[in-house]
Amino acid sequence: MQAYFDKIYTEGFLAFSDVLKDKLEKQEKTFVITANPETLMIGQDNSEFDRILRSDKTVIVPDGIGVVKAANMLHIPVKERVTGVEIVQKLFEFLNERKGSLYLLGAKKEVLDKLVERLRNEYPGIVLVGHCDGYVKDKDAVFDKIVEAKPDVVLVALGIPAQELLIDKHYDRFEKGIFIGVGGSFDVLSGTKKRAPKIFIKLNLEWLYRIVTEPKRIKRFYVSNVKFISIIRKMRG
């Protein structure tokens, strides 16, 4: 677990946005992992995902407030959350400005169709080189198409760790591109699912909003977070 925190991004959302913009302009490869406590706990139990989290190829950003607080408890000065949804929205802006290219993989077909429609209406400068829902059987074949398309940004919404494992499998085939596993972000970005009200976001209580609106998350949230807190306390001594 310490290895994850040793490489976590500390400088906040605006600074990370600048990093991504610079990567786009220089056409440098970047593999971003948005982490909440559950993400890091999965890394403890999944050796392949653990390898990816530790890899020099990846950047871990603190998506969850639990990760921010844990880092601060370990005397790592993480400024704030850097959420996947906000990163993607900023990337849409950058791509729209520079007529950059984008590939979308994941989510249900109806969700993806709504997101594609929104992109075409609100970000006409984006060159959408392809999209595919997350229920296609041969996802490696999809990545063959992505390699051919050479997009500036690839967003994969298959859930953790499936999305990161798939990106990692093909990452070395690319010469450029920003790659991000975005979980359920397509639901929010397409308007299919509402993000938490602004007051919840401001108070870092999005997790509470999700639990209230999706009670089935309670057990998963409880198990992963209780174990996570226990580990952090032991690390702190």
C-alpha cells in the first residue's frame, strides 16, 4: 500500500489539468488511474492490478476523499481530490479546442449513444474516431482498431480493475495517447445518471450521496473502507 501513496499525485486538479494539456500538445503517452479506497484495496488482492498501480507507466490520482485523508495521515501533502469525471470534462475541452481525437469504450449501448450525441452537440471540434459499448466479447479486437486509429485520448469504462488490465495489455502498442479507466463516468457524462448535488461535492460527500441513492453499494463500501482505514492506521503507527 505504501508504494501506491509514494507515487500518488499531490498537486490538485488544476495542476493535473495542465499536465494533461502538456502531454496532449507533446503527444506523450500517459496512463491515468483514478483511485478511491476500494481501488487501492483491490490492488492488495489482485497481483496484476498491484503491478499496474506500482508501474512507472501509471499516474495515480486521488479520486476519493478517503485517499486524500489517508495520504495526509501518512504525511503526504495531497491537496485535493482529482476526480475522473472532472478530468474527462477537461479533456473534452482540450480536444475540442485543438480538434483532437477520441475513442470511447465501455458502458451500455444506450449510455454510450447518449454520450456520443452529447459530444457531437457540445464539442463539435472533437474527432470521435470510434466507440464501442462494454458488452462486446472480443475487447482485444476493439483495441486493434484503437491502435490503428491512433487517438489522442482513450477512455475505457469497464470498471476497476478490468479497464486498467485491458489498457495495460495494449499500452505498449501505442506511441501516444492519454489512457484513463473511467468506471461509471460515462453514465454521468451522458446525463443518464446525475452526479451528486454541488453541496455534496463541495463537502466531499459524493460517497454518501451514492450510498443513499444506490443502497446496494453499502456492503461493498463498508468492507473496502473499513479494511482500508485499518491498514492506514497500521501504516501510520
